[in-house]
Amino acid sequence: MDREKYFIRATNDARRFYFEIPMAAPSFNHVWLQAGRGGARRLSQEAKTFYDLARASILGASLPDDWESCNVRISVAPTRRAGDVDNRIKATLDALTKCFFWKDDRVVSSVSCCFEAPRPKGLTRILITRGGEKFPAFDE
């Protein structure tokens, strides 16, 4: 994986975090698999791959201790059809929790999620700003 393509932006004046995960966030309907009727649930391979790529993209970044809340903007470029946008939010927030970006996703005070045009390998872009601040555009 070309780690230089996936990066974190953090500035002192307007601290924010930007991550690109080189895969579309899985629909939460595809995160857990159940082994037969009443069987144990296990994490799907798609979810495991997404969490591994998220860990590599985040590279040990974490939410600053002085942030009581944060805003999260998610943009997903799926590999084919879009599906339900709300099913991509939980998988993305869970990836940030599993990567220890924050202790619990209850620090998220607002979430925005949208779809981009499909891409062959998919892409998930995440922009995190301090709670109470206006969302900047991805390109800013």
C-alpha cells in the first residue's frame, strides 16, 4: 500500500483530521455474519479488510484530549451501486473506534455522509473537526 497517498492533515490554528481509506466503507448489513440459525456472529472479511486499511490510513492519530465532541463528515465512493447511505456511517465510526482514534464514538456530535461516483476499488474519505465548528469542504 502506498502510504504517502493516505495521509492525515492537522493544523494548529484550525485542527482537523482528514483520512482516506482505499476502500468503500462496507454497508453495516455486511459487517457481521451469522453462522446458521442462532449461531455465533463473526466479523465479515470485508469488514476486517476495511478496519485493517483504516488502521493503516490513520497511522496512530487520535482525537485530542481537549475535544469534548467532534463533527464527522464521511464521503463514500462505492465500487458499484450506492445502497443506503446510513448503513455506511456505523461501519466507518466503528473503524475509528477499533483503530483507537477515540475511546467511544459517543464523542461524535454530528455526522454527515454522502456518496461519490463509483470507483473500481472504492474510497472512503473522512473529515473530522472539533464539535461546534462549521464543516469545511473536503477540498479546503
